[in-house]
Amino acid sequence: MQYILGIDIGTGSTKAVAVDITYKAFDSSQYFYPTNVTQPGYSEQDPELIWSAFQQCVKELVLKLVHSPLAISLSSAMHSLIAVDKNGVALAPMMTWADSRSTGIADTLLSSSLGGELYKATGTPVHSMSPLCKISWIRENQPELFSRVYKFISIKEYIWFRLFHTFEVDHSVASCTGLMDIKKLNWFPQALATAGIKETQLSELVSTNYSRKYTDPSAGLSLLAVGTPFVIGATDGCLANLGTGAIQPGIAALTIGTSGALRVAGQTAVVNEKAMTFSYRLDEEIFINGGPVNNGGIALKWHLKNILQKTQLSENDYKDTLDKIESIKPGAEGLIFLPYLQGERAPIWDSKSSGNFFGIGLNHQQAHFTRAVIEGICFALNDVLQTLMASGQEIKQLNVSGGFVTSAIWLQILADITGKKLLLYSAEDASAIGAAYLAFKAIGLAASYPLPDQSSITCIEPDEYKHQSYKTYFGFYRQLYQQLKGLMHEMHELQNKA
């Protein structure tokens, strides 16, 4: 069978999905790796473990499917940063998107006019997640390391270098660094000056449909046929839009994995200085505008492990826990959860915010807290949705993806809170599928981007009565942050002094 392999290099795992020439996903492979939190604000990974997971994904599927794919195309998580020497060897652990040690630098930039200029030019919110702020932090706090760095790269660039021994980065990954001019598609001089680096310390910019042919068996992929094209691809967020068919007006892609995001495709970049929604690139013509939240599936995982004491999580743990919340009324009978366990990004952009349960009463039991956690995650994404629509983005439908789509009750709660119809095309990784779709066009097998398989669509309609009820609770949700913001910041400072 002829197929293309889409590979998503994610925060928690790397997943490869095989897509046949009718655009249907039919097989997959996944390998996981840990994130290390050595001290508050740090979120690090070993890039060698990710490279190994990448190799294993390719080997497993090629061996299983007997022959090489027509092409391999890459998706990756955004905002990662690795300091490497000229041989591509990491000089320090990789900083993930969740690494917040540069919060002070981001806050200082935001309080100046420079922050606004950087945001409008690059489309990347000024936040500790951005490589711009991470590089600045290394320069100020680890000058010895900074002086030895040959290139600052992302995890995809690291994988690409291991494959082809050259430093190249696609416009999509570059567009979420805070270092590239989103319109001119070149490194932004003012951002480079802010980070204290030269253009030569970054990779060469290339199109998302750029490809190279695999010729090096020493890369540990000997099962691959020599000459197999590798398409450099784009970011996981942009490709989730492509993988779910959300590249048309009025359709947004909503993803809940470890974190979450809501994104809308368009022909122009949309900036909102107050809410700092992002504007990234899928390719030279399509912008992906939207907003990310820090706390998606990780909030539920925290609840299961830290509160419900389920130490070895399984699919049944998630299913059994979520099954118990179905009979509880919207609003968890007056219990509201602010899910800011890792601070929050859009639309509040507050690294000092924290999680809160509000409205606890004697009537509340374990299942109420679980439902409140799920509703809180959905409220956070609805906050992004409302912000995007207030910025002039018309959104009638949400095409959903991510681990949460296996839960019918979670999907229904999301539909009821947003009041939008949800469409689920596939339970497979939308970003990996999107990478494969991009490759179909890049290597000439499709004149335009394919649409997802229409034969397996699941549609979830909102319950209008429950939606009206949720509007009231969403109003409380928004007010709670504003009322508690000052206290959150005081507690954050107190804990940092402890």
C-alpha cells in the first residue's frame, strides 16, 4: 500500500500516522518521553530521547507496513529552544514551551513600547514561552553558556540536523519564535537585537513545503529507502487546522492535549494588542490566528493523580472518572474551577495566576470537582473563542482534535459551553495527519491541500438550554479571575520567597 508518513514531535510524545493516497489515516506508532521540572519555572527535556522516539516511530511503521513511504512530513510542538554547538550537539537541556523562567524578561518587555512593536511585527505574544524571551534569559543568566552557542534551534531543527546535517527552519516554526517578521518572512532585526544575537545564530529560513531526500543510513533509519523525501512541514497548531479541514472561513480548529488552543485560518495576520492573540504561518499564503491556553489535559491529569490519588493512570481511569460526571448539572451545582495551574496564556497572559475552586459547599462530592475541572478547561478555551470573535473573526464551527475527543461527555460539555457545533473527523493525531496532507501537495500528489476523510465525521450539536445556563457560569468564571488577580500575584511572590 502506498502511503505518506506524518510525524508529530509533541511535548509528551512523538507520534507517526500513516495516511494512504485516499487521505485516510490507517495506522500509527507512538513513543513517549518525560519532562523534567528541576526547579520552579523550569520545563526541560532531553532532545536525544526525542530523537530516539522519532527513530522508533519510523522504524516501527516502516517495518510493519513492509515498504517505505512515499514521503515523510514533520509537525512539531512550538516554542522549544535548544542551544547547540556547530555539530548540532545540545549544550543544555531543551526548554519546552512551558518553561517560564523568562517571565521577568517578558514582563519588562511588555511594560515598554518595544514589546508592542515586537508583537505586531512577529505575531508572537511577548511571553516566557517564546524563544525570544528564552534566549534573552540565557544571555542574562547563563553568560558562559550563551558565549558557546553556535545556533539556537527548535526540536524540529534538531531532528532535521540529525537527518541532513544542516541547520534549516520552516517559516511556520520560525513564525512562533518572536524572532521572524510574520509578513516579510525574514528574521526581524529588532527582535535579534533584543535577544542579543546575530542572524547567523539562527537557522536558514525555508518554505513549509521544502524537502530533502534521505541519503544517510547513519541516521539510524536503515529501513527507509534511499531517496525518500522528507518534507520539513510546519508547527503542530497550524497542521491541526489542516488535518481537521479548518482552513476555510468560519471554521476554527480546537485542540486539547497537554495544553490547548483555538485557531482560525485567514489570508491576513490578525493582531489584538490587549489579548495578544497569535498569528503564525501555515505557508506563504495562509495565516493561522488564535490563542493558546496552558492548562488542557494536564489539569485533568493533575486532578486524577494529585487529588484522586490515581498514581498509574490508564485509559480506564480517565473513562471511569469522566463517566461519573454525566449526571451532574451544568455548572457543577455552583462549583467553578479556574484551571490556571501553570499560570495562563491567552487571553489573560498571566504567569502568576493560579488554579482555584470557587463555590465549594457541603453538597459537593468527588464527581462535582471532576466536572468543574472539565468545565474550567472548556471555559478557558471559550474565553479565547470569545476574544477571537470580538476581534472580528467569524466562527460558526469548531473542528476538534486531541486526546479529549475520546470522551463523549467532554465533547458535549465543550459544545454546550461554546454554543458551537463540533466536528470530529478522526481520533488520530490531527497534526500528524496535517503534516501528511501538506506533503501530498508538496511532492505533487495533490494540486491543493486535501480535506479530511468525510466518511467518518462525528457531529456534536450544542444543547441550547444548557448553553444558556453556561453563559451565566462563564460570566462568573471571567469575573473570578479579575477579582482574584491581585491575591494570586501576592501568593505567587510569597511562594517565590519561601
